[in-house]
Amino acid sequence: MSEHVYKNIEITGSSTLSSDDAVVNAIARAAKTIHHMDWFEIVGMRGQIDQGRIAHWQVTVKIGFRLED
Amino acid sequence: MSEHVYKNIEITGSSTLSSDDAVVNAIARAAKTIHHMDWFEIVGMRGQIDQGRIAHWQVTVKIGFRLED
Amino acid sequence: MSEHVYKNIEITGSSTLSSDDAVVNAIARAAKTIHHMDWFEIVGMRGQIDQGRIAHWQVTVKIGFRLED
Amino acid sequence: MSEHVYKNIEITGSSTLSSDDAVVNAIARAAKTIHHMDWFEIVGMRGQIDQGRIAHWQVTVKIGFRLED
Amino acid sequence: MSEHVYKNIEITGSSTLSSDDAVVNAIARAAKTIHHMDWFEIVGMRGQIDQGRIAHWQVTVKIGFRLED
Amino acid sequence: MSEHVYKNIEITGSSTLSSDDAVVNAIARAAKTIHHMDWFEIVGMRGQIDQGRIAHWQVTVKIGFRLED
Amino acid sequence: MSEHVYKNIEITGSSTLSSDDAVVNAIARAAKTIHHMDWFEIVGMRGQIDQGRIAHWQVTVKIGFRLED
Amino acid sequence: MSEHVYKNIEITGSSTLSSDDAVVNAIARAAKTIHHMDWFEIVGMRGQIDQGRIAHWQVTVKIGFRLED
Amino acid sequence: MSEHVYKNIEITGSSTLSSDDAVVNAIARAAKTIHHMDWFEIVGMRGQIDQGRIAHWQVTVKIGFRLED
Amino acid sequence: MSEHVYKNIEITGSSTLSSDDAVVNAIARAAKTIHHMDWFEIVGMRGQIDQGRIAHWQVTVKIGFRLED
Amino acid sequence: MSEHVYKNIEITGSSTLSSDDAVVNAIARAAKTIHHMDWFEIVGMRGQIDQGRIAHWQVTVKIGFRLED
Amino acid sequence: MSEHVYKNIEITGSSTLSSDDAVVNAIARAAKTIHHMDWFEIVGMRGQIDQGRIAHWQVTVKIGFRLED
């Protein structure tokens, strides 16, 4: 039945590699405890700088997952 | 005593009937597990289209509920 | 002559029935004291929850009305 | 194949009945010339007032539709 | 290892004393059940008025905390 | 009866002491002529600088008050 | 004494000549009934089109004026 | 009959003369191929600088036009 | 002559590979039917999740292209 | 070589004449000390009112200029 | 002469004491090297949490100062 | 001592390779003249299109760096 209800949460992933990889890490970590994740939206892209170089990319995603009926 | 603390969560309800009904569905589902809900705010109104007609209204609400002391 | 000037005010209506009805109530109340209302824009949709159900829809509208020359 | 591309357009529908009906009218009119419409998002809710009553609801929706490959 | 993942939640604290104290109360309450809180951001400052005086300051904070690996 | 209608106005208070005190001053002044004020929301925090020091805090609040039926 | 309180209102002026002239008209009309106006901020610039040409510029300004103590 | 449907498009006009003239140019160009244009809203004002002087004003307008039934 | 006029459209591209690749796909598809594209701006970054992994990156770009005189 | 880097600064110009002239003044003053200015974007339009008339237009522009390699 | 030009910069101050004190610290530090500071606007209020308590308030202010002619 | 003060600046980097590389280029260029850079936030992602392909990614970052005491 299609009248599903979703909960949306906000997760910040980090990565030394790339902005996309920070998103991948955020979703992989969330998948450990949350089922039925359906979509994500990037809501913030930041990072830490150390000695004039990017130390970490930090990307915040809103994730929607379906609640069990 | 009145110095309460509230948590705010974000839920997306859907409905084949109307935008208001999608809000009603979101709050009814949340009420199954959350007590002391106090207010809601609509933060997004979207929907799915199928064959040129609205298949589902999808309305996202932020809901505030009082935390137990 | 068409170089009219408008004042814009913000009113919040409430209703136990629907979000649209809260708008209708806001405009009906404003019409008691304001003439020449021309347009409205919905700028916020909230509500109160009581016992896990919507007690009131509360919709805030910006209303523009023409000032007499 | 799933790497589809979508175009998003903005349509304003109007209705004397309700805000939801203005959305229905916008999508029905768009469906006359556009195929493969997939989703909509409400991006503005306004209306005209006449003699202290709502004359028209005017709701603006962004509509996404799939482009043929 | 530095590729941490954070969850961000939203809490509203209230206080009869000051806006800063409402933030302090929000974080103190959150600390009862959440570990590894790292930062906060104020996302809304409101309050209740009673008899022409401020009855409560109500400040909403987004709080980020580190998820266990 | 609970289907009240509210008007929202915007007031800027100033203070040489603190940002909170500027809010207190705004509401105290509004209370001289407005009854049934119910809530406020801070919508802007600015100030004047003189000789490298803060001369005034200037805080703008939106205030909602109930209209008589 | 410098702890003044200001009220901020929103006025839409129109002009067939230019966007600046619409602002001038809005302030001139407000000056008929409001004293101690101190500043304005442009918050919206729109207009009506007739027969493929601009019929009116419509500019909305927020105006701050000092309240008498 | 008044339940019209409008399409909204975004056009950027440029001018060496003034910001208003860039709007005029955008609408004049649109009028070559679009009928029933009804309103515009300025959504961005930019420009190019050359040798320390403004070379072009570039103003982006959203234009609404009525779709034929 | 430099007083060009541009039209801005919104396209959503998707990719299983990366967020940048979704932009590349959006622009490649647009290039099939649109000439004189000049710039793009990313206005939304979302994606679909399947089985706890990113199934598609979906990036929405606003694209500006020069209209023929 | 085209991989230039730009710095963006924010300047507020004022004028007793017009909003456009305030922009011209801002850029003319910036040109005294900054080279390679490339573009501007208007990010705020305000003004001072004196005796019910506009005393100054104050327009804030973000200006981008190319950094030397 | 009143056609001044201002530059606006963004400074983040921190304090262990209060949000207002973080603003005071930001302006005091800026005053060491900048003259003719005229106004500030708070554009972000954040902080660090350590062991469940606020370690630092971090408030970001935009500061406007007059450029010498 | 921890009551540091930071200045935030805005830099636009460009790259023919990727959006992340444009950020890397912006920070590398800033590092030539600025010390103690601590964090960045992406505030705009744009690009130039040439012959239907992306010629440059242009990413604007806000960078915070600690001021010497």
C-alpha cells in the first residue's frame, strides 16, 4: 500500500578523499542501524584545513527512510 | 514547571486524497511511538505524478514534542 | 489612475477544519477593519497537536491592500 | 536504463475552490502538452481577494518531467 | 582515526532568564541521553509573552554528535 | 473559543546593555499600546559601533498578538 | 536619549517610470501619515506587463520609523 | 473564465545603460515569441566590470505568461 | 554587439558514478537541442538509496543560454 | 591559462541620486585600490530617509576580482 | 560629504562566557587594525560542546566600516 | 588560550577537472598569502559551458582563518 510515512534525519560524513566519498561514508554508517533508506539530499558542504591543505571534506546529508506501518 | 525542553523531528506523510491528509497521516504515524507532541510546521509540499495526474501528495512536517524531564 | 500604493500586513488565522479554512478565517477577520484588500501570500503553515491529533491549523498570510490616495 | 535526465518547469494554477485544486488544474493543463511528468513541488501559494473574500487561489508548482533519450 | 560520522538533531530549550540560558538548558537536557556532542548552531530564537512581558525565551539549536564507529 | 486570529508586527528595540535587553525594550514599548501579545521571534540582530566599541545593540522582533473577535 | 524603539512596515509603491520612482512613491505616500521614518530596505521588485511592455514597476520596501517614547 | 494557468520562465537581460534598461531588454526580447505575458519579478541583479567600470548590467527576471486554454 | 539576452532553464541529471558525472550528463543531454549554452549553476544535489547504497546521484543545474537576436 | 582564482568582497556604495549611481560609486571607489575586477552582484538595497524623503540610496555589492597567480 | 563607501567584512569571535561576549571580542579584535567601523550584523551563532557543556560560544558578525575617500 | 578570533573570506576557484579540484585550487591559492586557515564552506557551485561541454568548474568557498592575537 502506497500511503507510506518517512522520517528524515541529518548525518554528516567526513572523508580525506573527496566530497562524494564523505556522502558515501555518511550513508554507509547510517545503513548499520537504519533500514528502508530511500533518498538523500546534500544540505551542507564544509571541510577542515590543515597546513594550507584540505584535511577532511565534511558533507551533511538529509536522509529519508520509510517507517514500518 | 515551565522550563521544558523539546525535540524537533521531520516526518514526510503521503496521501492520495489531499495535502492536508498527508499531514494528518504523518502525525498519526508519529503518534504511535511519540508522546507529548505539541506543534508542527509544514516545511515542504511535493508529490508524485502518474499518467498526468497526482498519484500522491507528500508533505514534510517538522514536529516538536516535549522531552520528559 | 494606476500609480497606487499598497500596505502589506501579516495575519495568522487558525481553524480546526483545514489549512485552507485557516486562510479564509484570517482574511474574513481582516475584512472587518480593512478595505481594498487585493492579494494574499501564504508565508507559514503550522499547527497545534493535542493527544496525537491536529487541534488547530495555523496559517500565516501576508495581505496587500490599497491605500487611499 | 536508469541514467535519465529531467527538465523542471514552473507552472501557476488557479482555482476558486481550494489550494489543492489549483495544483490539480496546473498539472492537468501541463499534461496537455508534456509527457512523462514525474513529480511536483509547491513553490508558492498566493491568491486574489475581492470584496473581502478569496476570489482565486494561485499555487505555483515546479514540475519535473523525463526527457526522451 | 579521523573519518568520523556525526548525527545532527534539533532541540528547543526554554528559560525564564535569558536567551543564552535557554541554550544551556537545551544542551544540558540532551547530555542526559547523548554522548560525544561536539557542536551546536542556533537556528531559531523565539519566546512567549504574558501580560506584556517575556515569560519564556525559547531557543532552538541544532546539535551535532559523533556516532560510535 | 479557539479559532483566534493574530496580527504579526515587526519592532526593533535597542539597548546599550545587551542583545536580550534590546528585545525586552522592544516588547515593553509595544505593550504600551498593544494588548494580547502572545509570542515573539527574533528576525535580526544588528548594532552600531562607535570608536571601536558597541554603542547599541539593535534587535528586530516579530510579535504576534491576538485580535479581538 | 538613544534607546529608541522602531516599528517596521511594508509598503509597495508602483510607477510607470522606473523602479527607483516606485520606491519614491511608496515613501511619499507613507510620509502623509507616518513621522520619524529613518530607513528603508527593498524586499521585492516586480511589475505588470501589458502588450509585451512594462506597464508598472512595483517595488516593495520595508520602512523603519521611530516610535514616540 | 478566470481559472487560468500560467507558465513562469526566467530570462536575463543585459544593458550598458542601467539596471532598469536590462529588464526592459529582457522583456522586449521575450515578447518576440511569447504572448500574454502578465507579470515579472526581478530575481537577480549582476553585472560585468571592465577596467574598473561597469561594462554591462545583467538583470534576471522571472516572467509569468498565460497559457492558452 | 553585447546586449545579449539569455534564457535560464533547470535540468536534473543522474549518474551511478558521481555527483560531477550527473552534471555532465545533464549538460550533454541539453546540448542535443539547445545551442549557445554559456554557464550553469548547481541548485540541488540529491540521490536515491537502494539497499543502503547510493543507487543514483541526481544533480539539478540551472543552465543559461543565449537567445538568438 | 584559465584556472584563475578570484576573491569576492562586499562593498556598500551610497548616492543621493539613484540606486544605480550607488553601485557606480561603490565600484569606482573599489577601483582605486583593486585591479582585475570582473563582476558584481547586488546583495542588498537600502537607504536613509530624512524628513519623509530619500536622503541616500545605499546599495551593497559583492565584487569578484582575479588574484594574480 | 555624505556619499561614503563602506567595506563589509566577516569576523567570528569566541567566548567562554556568553554569546554577547563573543560579539564584543570579535569587534575588539577588529578594532586593532580597522578604523571607522560603523555597524555590525550577527550572521551566525554556533559553539563547541565539551563533556556535555558549552565550551565556547562562536558568533559570526558582518562588520561595515567606512573607506577613506 | 582559546578565545580566538577568525576572519572569514570568500574565494572562487576554477578547474577544468572537477568540482572538488576547483576547491583545492581555491585553497592552494589562498595558502600563498594567508596562514592559520581552519575551515571552509562551499557557498556556490557554477561553471562555464563551451560548445556544449563544461569548460570550467567554478566553486566559491568561504574560508575561516585565525587572526593573530
